[in-house]
Amino acid sequence: MKANILAVDDEKDMTRLLQRTLEPEINCRVSMAFSAKMAMSILEQETFDLVICDIRMPGMDGFGLLEHIRSNYPDLTVVMLTAFGNIESAVKAIKKGAYDFIPKPFEQDEIIFKIQKALERSLLLKENKRLLKEKEIRPSHLIGKSEPMQRVFDQINLVASSDVTVLLTGESGTGKDLAARSIHALSPRRDKTFIPVNCPTIPELILESELFGYKKGAFTNATRDKDGLFQAADKGTIFLDEIGDIGPSIQTKLLRVLQEKEIKPLGDTKVKKVNVRIIASTNRNLKQKIANHEFREDFFYRLNVLPIELPPLRDRITDIPILAEHLVAKHCEKLKKEPTMISQDVMDLLMKQPWPGNVRELENILVQGILYSKENIIDLSDIPLKDAGKKNYGFKGFDSNSIAVLPYKEAKEKLLHEFNHDYIGAKLSMTNGNITQAAKQCHMDRQALQQIMKRFSIDPELFR
């Protein structure tokens, strides 16, 4: 297939010379423009692989056209023509984004060589874009068509192919864990291990031994050598979830991993090299924690090489319909229930909520809707949402007339069932199904909460 080149010069003889020089030697077609304005018009109508542009032209000069191309056609390769010896202009062109420059008058062999190189770059960019498109994020990871989510998808595709550390930021429930899995799934490490570590749920002393491993005798009950999660993730990816909640001691040791790519197991005198891609996440304001001397600044800058911010659900309201339908289909299958629809009244109400718990909160509400729904449709009476703008986790309430006809014990049990499902479901949703954290929020011990969950058949897996 022929390459498509646009030659831009106010001297018509020069554009014709470029056409006569290049077309017989390179598999290409050279179109001509005699001003920057004419070139802009042609670029709107046709796709090109390369633009060759003179710097000095009346009206808009070559720098102006270069700036227009960089803004509107960022992948388009540009080579600038400049008067012989005008190195200053050539350097300026490169700084502004030109791929190369050719002095006039040019030697035939030199221009053919440089244009071939420029076209190779164009073909590489085009192929890379095609491969990235083939590897688009699957719906099983992140879902969304809104502009904020499209930016996230673009950033994930951009960082996935490298081994650079990524820091995912955003409120709880925005999908940072799914973004991490997407990056791994699109990376060259996709066939290797992905190990998620929920940092806040593991006490600091245990977290250190879990991450780095230990030698026999390193502490009481260390009866054998044990590899840590970094060694288990060797050649793969480790995801350090909510890294903003770890203490200074672990921060220092993780800084070493980021800098030196090596770990030191507890009780060992030797370091071990690891080949691990690190992705971290936080819902904390790390700069504020740095100011409060709670987070190491050097560690932050090592983590924050390629930051990606996950938008809150309130900033991507247009995604709610496709998100809701996906979540309902997913949980109907998981709960082995008939496919369930969402009524228009419910969808309208979902679109009006502030969603402080983001996608996780939406998911929890819909799971409850599936469980309470009748005739395979989620209606307003099936979800614990009443008035838009009010706190999302209320209780379903009851019809006093229908409750009044029941015996006392039966009515009490019914209300207890609804109360516990709504209240504990909300707590589990906020902690991503973590029973220990939910128990702390309820001000009770784990065993007591587990007994209540068992009595009322509340499955924590539904909230993870």
C-alpha cells in the first residue's frame, strides 16, 4: 500500500521537485499544498502518513502549521524544510514536535533516506495504535462510555505495555482494583501471577513478613523459611491496595524495592532480586499525609511515576445505565436467579443519587434489589433508596397495615430480617465484604457479626 505524503511549500517548483524525487524511489503518493491554509484544508479531507513542510512561508509559517498538526493530528509525522545553515530554525522545529528537518537545497540520497525513516516511524505508530485497539479493556474489568472513563481507558492502554510503577487514586468504590487488573491483563506480564494485597487489613508486623518472607527462626513460630508475596509475584504484578494506610517502616522497605528491585526477608542477611511490576492504589490525600509527616515524600514520588485517577460515580452519571445492567446480570448469574430487569422508575432514581460509596454502593443496592424483587423486575419497593439526594442507606420500611395482620413474633422477625440485611449489607459494602472491618464499624467483635450474618443468611461474597 502506498504511503500518502503532503508536501507544503509556497514555492510550487519545490513541491513538484519533492514529488518527482520521492515518487519514483519510495512507494508513495505526494500531494501538494502551496500555503499553510491550503494544507490545513487538505488535511481535513484526507489522511496522510507524513507532512513535509517548509518553515518560511507567507501568512502562517511552517511553525504555525506544525503547531496546528500537533494539536489536531498528534500521530502525524512532520519533517521540516529549512534554508541551508539555518540550524537555529531546525532546532526550534524539533523542539516544537517535528520528527526531523532537511536543509535546502537537498541531496537526493539524503532526502530519500530521511523520508524513508520518517515513514517507518509513521508505520510503527499506526501498528502500535492498531495493537492497542485490539487489546481494549474488556467489560469484565472496567465499564463506561463517559468521557472521564474514556480518559482512564486511554491512560491504562498507555501504561500497560511498560513496567513503570502506577499509582491509582480515587475514592473508595471507584474500581481501583479493577483498573489494576486491567493494566496487568493488557501487559506483557499477563500470563504471569497477579497478586493483590489489601494493606490496611493486615497488621504491620504481619504485613512485613507477608510481603518479604522470612527465614527460619526470624521470630517465634517461624519454624521454616517462607517466601513472601514479592517472590510469589516474581515476573508478574503485585497490587498494593490502599498503600496510603501503611506505616513508615514498611514504606522504607518498599522504597528499597522500588529503587533497587530487591527485597530482604525477615531474619536474612542477604538481599534477593525480584522482577515485579508494582501497581499501588490509595483513596487518601498523600500530599496531605506528607505534610503531616505520615508518608515519606521520596516514597510518594517513586510511586507516583504514572498516576491514574479513577473518577467518582457522580462525575460519570451517564455510565449508570450500562453499569447497572451489567451488575444485575452478573449477580443474577452468581445468585442463580432468573435474568432481572430494572424498572425505569428505579433507573431514574439511580441517576439522581450522589453515590458517596460509588460503584460499590450501586452494586450493593442492586444486589438487594435482586434479592427482594418479584416477577424478575427491580421496582422502587425493592431497593433501600427513597428520596434522591438523601443518604443512600436507609431502611426499606414497611406497610403498617400489612405488618399489623401478622403475629407479633413473625412481624418482629420480618423487620429484623430487613433491618439486618440493609444495615449489615451497607457496612459490608463500605468495607468491600471485609467482615473484620465491618465488625469494627458496627462496634462489635467479628464472631458476633458472623453469628448475625449466619442467622439472617447474609453472604459477604456478594459485597466483594
